[in-house]
Amino acid sequence: MYGAGDVRVEQRPDATVRQPTDAVVRVVRSAICGSDLWAYGSMPPSQPGRPMGHEFLGVVEDVGADVTGLQRGDLVVTPFVWADNTCDFCAEGLQTSCRNGGRYGLNGVDGGQGEAVGVPQAQGTLVKLPVGEDSALLASLLTLSDVFCVGHHACRTARVGPRTSVTVIGDGAVGLSAVLAAKRLGAEPIILMGRHKARTDLGREFGATDVVPERGAEGIERVRELTGGDGTHAVLECVGSKPALEMALGVIRDGGAISRVGLPQYTEGPLGADLVLRNITITGGAAPARAYIEELLPDVLEGRVEPGRVFDRTVTLDQVPDGYRSMADREALKVLIEP
């Protein structure tokens, strides 16, 4: 990406093992993330361009001398950040704060929207998958790289469990993944705030009991009506805008928790004394996907959940710029890339 709206497909040097802890992964499936769209809409012009993509799964092609437990031919999935999975933060389940970790596409590390990626800290980052690269489950397995784990993180941080009432704000891929994650954990009711019918229809199939298309004060009033005036125990804010936060504050039940997992596009919010008096918890943050993959993997492998249904368009690498455009224009919910 060279700036807002400027995505190009270019030749880059082949991915290689540069450190003994690296692995080279040939990408089998990748994706465009909703967070990529913020850069697509606002990134200043940049030379050189930034390699894009942080969601991918693929086949191990080479491993460094210090990598054990992985070998050539293994199908693996990566969380959206790489980490050693051994430092004190990783041991606490916070791989996003790994002392030796980092992000794809920065500081010379390849992006995931390409043919191959040199993965740092491969042994701690990559999770081996017990299927082949021709598996029908690849789309759902790819969501373990990011969106399904983000939805699960929203639930975990907001204390969602059996019979927890939940409001999900946002009908994008993360919001729909949060609905699916809440259903998996036994939440009920699950209210989805979104107004794009094709997406909210999928949300109902994922487990939403009610859909509220209204926004702002009208949407808050509708959720309150559905909950006997109280609001819900948990609100999963999956957009990242200030109006979404304001709606979350309007529909949360006293004593409840708001989890913010949409990348915030604001620096100030209405977090006043009334929240203290109502005992509202504000939580969320970047999901440590690596901490959740093994927990969620069995349900995906056994077909109990199908998070890959959030993908509604597939493109080749040459078509990735149009994939960005289609997501930005809301013609596509989430774009799958087959290199």
C-alpha cells in the first residue's frame, strides 16, 4: 500500500530464512482485514509502500536451525502478530505484548497478502493444522488467524458465558464472529446492531436472536425495549468509531462490561462519573489470537462452527486491489485471497 486507495501488486524478493528462529511459509489462503480498510481510507502517501496482510495460512517450505516441531510440508496457521510464545507476557496469554514479537509488514517482515512469508519466531507463532491444503475447512481455519479469535476475545474480556445477555455492535466480519463466539459460549439473548440485511441474516444464522438496524438514540431505545429497560450484561463493540462507543454506553446494563475490539478511530470518549456510579467495566483490546487457537480449533475441525462463512468474495493476488475497493464500498463483507 502506497497510500489511501493505492494498493499495488508488485514483485518482492523471495521470502527466506534470515534468522535460525524463522520459517518460510508458502501462502495457501490469505485475507483482507477490516483494519486494513482504515489505512486504505486514510494512509498518507508513502515511499516505499508497505507490505500488507496479517491473516494467512500455508505450507512450511523451510525452517531455521532453531525451529523444532515444524517441518517442510506442514500446513500451518498464524495469529495476526508473531511471538515467541515463551516470554512472561506470552505465558500470561498476552502474545500481542510479546517481548520478542512484532507485526507483519513492518521492519522488513513480509506481509501476508503475497505468495510466501518469512515468519519470525516460527516455533512460537505457527500452529500446525491436521488437514491438507485441499481441505474444505481452509476458510474457517483462516479465521483463527484473526476475526474468529477477535470475536472470542471480545466475549472473554466482557465475561460472556451461559445466559449472558449480549449486544454486538457492528455487522462486519468481526461483529458476526463475535455473534458466533457468544453463541458458542451459551449467551442469550444476542442482539446484533447492524443494518445490512445480507450480513444480519448471516448473524441470525450465527446465533443472533434479535437484529436492531437503528442507530444512535433510536437504536439505544430499541435495545432497551428488548431488555426490559435494563440493557445487556455485555456489549461487544466491533466497529471502532465514537458513535459505536456511544451506543455501547447507552445499551450496557449496570454492572456490565463493554469490550472494544474494533480498532478505535477516536482519541476521546464520554467516560464520565456516571460510568463509575453504574459500575461499568471498559475492556477489550487487541486479541492475543495465539492464546485462543488451540481452544477454538476442535470446534472448527469438527464442524460445530463455520466462521469461514464471513468470506463472501474470493480473489487472486492480481485482483487484491479490487478486493480492497469492494470491501471499502461494502460490496463484499470479507475477501478471501487464493494466491
